Amino acid sequence: MINKQRRGYKLFKQLPARMRIHSPDPLTRLDEAIAALKVVDSTCTPPTYMIGDLQWIGAVLGFRPNSRGYLRHMATKAVNTSGDILECGSGLSTLLLAVTAGRQGHRVHTFEHDAACHRNLQRLIERYRLGNVTVHHAPIRSYGSFDWYNIPSSCDSEHFNLVICDGPARHLTDSGRYGLFPVMRQRLDPNCRVMMDDSNRSLERHVIGRWRKEQKIEVHSFGRFMQFAEIVCV
């Protein structure tokens, strides 16, 4: 019992100080976190503690969790990308991408299948005046041998340099995230990079295996348990 209490206290102490005090509601904390991200030098990845703040707030607000390492890697790629970004599946990551890529003059297009999630995120985008991100309502549809997002006509970027591949979720389709390359390959830059979270799960490993057979790609795994991957088109 004592050891559990000590571990809990240690984790508590690792939180940023302003997250441990009884401050205003989570939305106000999110206001502070976005404001802090906006003043980071445009050529730099936001510091780890800012990523941690955003991760913590996202959990409180009920957004799908991502590891801190994954979010930081994503932010680094967004800072250094040379073109527009496609995000499959929305979340707090959408706001992080919008801020970091927006300072480089790049647009973010996000596909979200759930209408309620789409509306909620749209309100946050308007709240923070993130004009470079468009969240598209993109229901899942059949492409014959697999299911994927129905591409909206409002997605007008023709060349994506970076893809954040976090959807569709496993409960939506047996084919998982496979549809990215078959559907969007013509819009991906020749040297496009694809970030995939949870790449150590069985379905995601199967999807990557199919891509390896059909596409010219290299796969690099990251994280303590190889939980996310960066896929490079070659």
C-alpha cells in the first residue's frame, strides 16, 4: 500500500506545476495551452511540458489519447513539413497540427467520420481562430474490398507532404487504415511521410504488411514499445 502511494505521489509530482493546482475548468486550461503553443518559435518543436499539458487536457476533455512521444514526434514533423498535412481521425492532435503547421503557411485537412465530434472540434477551431485547418465530415464508405473515408469535395489540396494516420478506428471497419494508400496515393508527395499511432497492434501491423507488398515504403518504429511508426514513401 505504501509503495502504491509513493508511486502515485511521484507521478503527481511529475505533472507541470500549473496542472496540479486547482485552476479553472479544462476549457480554460486548453485556452492557456493553445496560447502558449502560439508563441513558440515557428522553427522549433514545442517543448515537452507543453505537449504534456495538451495531452493531459485532452484526456480530461474526453479526446482519444495519444502518447507524449507520439505527439512530440508529430509536432516535429509538422514544423519541418514542406507541404500540406492530411489527418485521418480528429482530436487534440488537430489543434497541435494547426498551430505548428500554420506558422509555416501550410494547411491541415482532417477527416472525421462522426458528426458530433466534427461539430465539437469545429467550435474549438473557431474559438482559437485556426484558419489553416479544415475538419471535413467524412463518413466511412465501402470501396469494394475495403472501407475508408468518403473523400469530401471540399478537400482541395492536391499534394500532401505529411499524413497523420489515426483512423478509421478498429470498430468501424475490418480493413482498418488500409484505405489511405489505395484512395489517396495520387495526392501524396513522392517523399510523403505517414505517421501511424498504435502501430504495434495486430490490425495495424497487418495493414502495414499489406502496404509493404503494394507500395514502395520504408517503415521506422518509435517509442518504448514501438507503439508508433513513421512510414516513408521512397
